[in-house]
Amino acid sequence: MDRSELAVDVPAAAVRLLGCTVAADTPDGPVAVRLVEVEAYRGADDPASHSFRGRTPRNAVMFGPAGHLYVYFVYGMHFCANISCLDDGEAGAVLLRAGEVVSDLGLARARRPTARRDADLARGPARLASLLGFDRDANGLDVTDPASPVRLLAAPPLDPATIRSGPRVGVAAGHDTPWRFWVDGHPAVSQFRPGRRRITPVGGASD
């Protein structure tokens, strides 16, 4: 992926990431997932973002340049991974929520033995990060560098008719902002909790 494609506002970067592949060199061998669900976070105007209160050592990667992994530990148990976007100095990142394994399924199953189905191997941000072997050492990696141990491989933009958007998941503030984007109907996408908010296609018409 060319860095310039990510140096855009966070919703546009999130939509562009759908369908792209994240490939990682793990101790067990190469693992790759095609992104099917992502979630966008911005800077000082987004109360759900880690960068809402300004730059810290923890969130520094969010401030650019675009195309770097922002990996953090959550709930004292899991790592989650984002890819930075926007211009250098502007805070923004896209959370990698779910992916479809496009590499050796046997290896992926061995790395995620508790997954009941192949669709669950990278379904959810913690599972995705675990499958790809992301930890604190991955924080700051340049995924646009072909020599990086984690690489973002571009794919043609998806047809907007296949993409849906809706409220973000698991955030106390700004949860109504419809910056979660996913591939419609894909089994690896997180289960939507009904009775909350309307889900809309990216184009804006009601679903």
C-alpha cells in the first residue's frame, strides 16, 4: 500500500483498508488476513479516540506519519492493532477489527486452536492481533515498507454497495459515530447488537 492512500481523513482511510491484506511474519511462519471490518478514530474532536486529550508516549504513533502500526494493550489481557492515517502531525488511526485468513489455514488454526470456525480465527480485534502475533514490539512498524515484518498489501477499492457502516463497538464516548465499516454479509464480521442504531450503507441510504 502506498502511504499517500492512508494520509486521508479516517473514514476514507477505513473504507480504503477494507479488502486489503495484512501479512505478518510470525515465529510459526507467514500469516495473512484480508480485512473485512475496521473502525476509524480521529484526534481532538473524537472523544472515543486515544488521542482525544493530546499526544502521549502511548499514542504517539497515531500522530503520524500514516501507514504505521499502533498496537496497545487492553483490559490487561489483549493487544489490539491500528494503522495510522491522516497527514503527519494529525492524529488518526483505523482499528483492525476483523479479517479473513488468506494464508495457510492449517497454520492459522494451529495459532488459534480455540477458534470454533475458520471465520472466528481473526474475528474481533484481539483475535486478529493474536493470530498475526502483534505485541508491543510491533508498535510503530511501517506497514508500507516491503521489508517490514508486517506489510499492508493493497487491493482494488471495494464496490461501495458491498460496504456497510454503523456505530463503533465497545466505546463509552462517541459510540453513535458511524465509523465502523465492514464487508456486508461476511461471516468474520462482528455480530451486530440489534435494537441500538440503524445500520446504513456507506452511500448513505438506509439498509
